[in-house]
Amino acid sequence: MAAGKAPVVVKFGSALIVDGNGEPRREVVAAAAAEISGSVRAGTPVCVVSSGAIALGRAAAGIGAGAGLPQLQAASALGQARLQALWNDALHAYDLDAAQVLLTAAEIADRRAYLNVRAALRALFDLGAVPVLNENDATATDEISFGDNDLLAAQVAVLLGAQKLFLLTSAPGVMTDVPGSPGARVVESGAEARQARLGRPSTTGRGGMESKIGAAELAAGGGVPSWIASPEDLPELLAGHDAGTFFAAGDRGEPAFKLWLRHGKRMVGAVRVDAGAARAIVAGNASLLAVGVTAVDGAFGVGDGVEIVDTAGRAIARGIAGVDSGGLASRPTGVEVVHRDRLVVL
């Protein structure tokens, strides 16, 4: 990567990119491009995750409220070209190339694709380009959808081993009450964020503040310090100063495979285990054997992601199934459901 530095991931919500009339907010993108260019030239790569394609496409095509999935997918395809042009123009003003990368959760859930995405992004950083990522809403289905770009940004930050994640929004951070309410103030620490009274998502976006908090917690859990802040705070954040709401990073001691399994692999089903099996997994670094399985939730096959749940109903681990769910009904002996090397304790 450029200058050997880990990248910074910056996510822009739809309401920052597109106004209420479906027009692009060029001044916001231009200001962001100026700050991003300074970071790149100083040797810190920047990866942009940008929403706004559907909002731009709906306005261009006159697609109103109540549109079905095919119409929204068409809006995404139309709007994505406009969104990329918006970032291209803004970054070209600083002699930077914008690279379009569209992802679905399938690329994060599949180990080989996960590594390919990381390699491609690192190659773009080496070229001095700025990857501009978005979910591929034109093809994604509910089963392979991130749901919103906050989660996508968090997953990419963990995938890249980013040094920082900035989730930018129209609010100055997580607020103690709905923005505009008397006495509402910015919550400085992510530890307080869950106690805040959150407002609803904007009319142009899907995630809202609750989604941003969840994404910041996910990234922080993967070792990436995260901030929820306003785009006006981007200069301070890129300069290494605090702004908005900060989520401290957890330990990044896990290898990349375990991080992927913890945060990237999609869970298809769950296996419930007895107390002995739960104890062996959590305290003994043991594999899960079929004899310890008491019930199976959902159908899964070899290679699928499964959660391991204890007698209290708590998820204690995630892993990759070594057998099909159909073969566990009789609790066969000597059968390994999840090998310890393909398991991560939560």
C-alpha cells in the first residue's frame, strides 16, 4: 500500500450526497475530495464508501414512492453511473483517479472472493487511486445484501485492517436525544451510544444512527477505531484529532481468517449444544463433535457458516460446518461438526 500505511475508510450516507430533490450535493463531495487528496498525498490511502445511487437514479428516472424491487434495482443501475461521475469529477480536480468497486455480501462471505477484494483494493492504493465502493443494489438480493452501506464500510475496514473508519452523517455524532431537541448533545464515547434516543433514518437513506452504531461497534470489535461524525469534521479526523462519537478499537490479535469468520462469513444456521460441549469450545479450544449437539436450527451444508449456541440461548462461537445439518439428527459419535481451526469463540 502507498507509503506502507494502512488505509482510512470514509463512508458517506445518501443524505450527504443527494438533496431532498434528488440533486447531487456537489459542494459536499468537492470538499471531501479536497481533504481526501491531502491524505493520499501525505501517504495515507483512503477508501470511500458512498451511498446515493438509488436516490440519484430515482430522481433521474422519476421513480416515486412505492416502487417495487425491479424498479429500485433499475434506479440503482442508473444512479450508480451518476454517483461515480460525481466522485470522478471531484477527485480529478486533484489529479486523483476514482476506481469503482461494487460489492455484495457474497464477496465478503466467500473466503476466496474476500481475499481477492482485499488484493484488488491494495493494488488500487499502490496506484495512488481512491476506490469508491457501494453495494451492488442492482443485483443483490435479501440473502446477499449488507442492508446498508454502514455495515459494508465496517466490513471493508476490517477486511483491509484499516487504521480508522469514519462514518459520516448529517448529525455531528451520536446525540443524547433526537437532533434539534432541547439539551441534545453529542455523545463522545461509543460506550454511551446505546443509551441515546435515536431519530429515524433520512428519507434518502436506509441505515439511520442505529445502523451506524452497530457498524462502528463491528469495526471496533475487529480492531479498527471508528468515529461517527459530520463531514465538516473530516479535516480534523484526517489530521488525527477527535470529533463526533468515538468507538475504541478492540484487540486486533486474531489472524485474518478468524476476523473474516467472526465478521465476514454469513451464518446459514445454528447448532445448539449441551453444557459440556460449550465448556470444551470456550475454555478448552476444542472442536465441536456431533455428540454434543442437542438441536439444529436451519438447514446447512458442508462449508456453510453456523453459529454455536449454548443452553442459555447465547451464541458462543461461529464456525464453518464440516457436515450437513441432516446428518446430525441422531447425534452420531465420532463426527466432527466444526473443527477448532475453523471456529472462532465470540
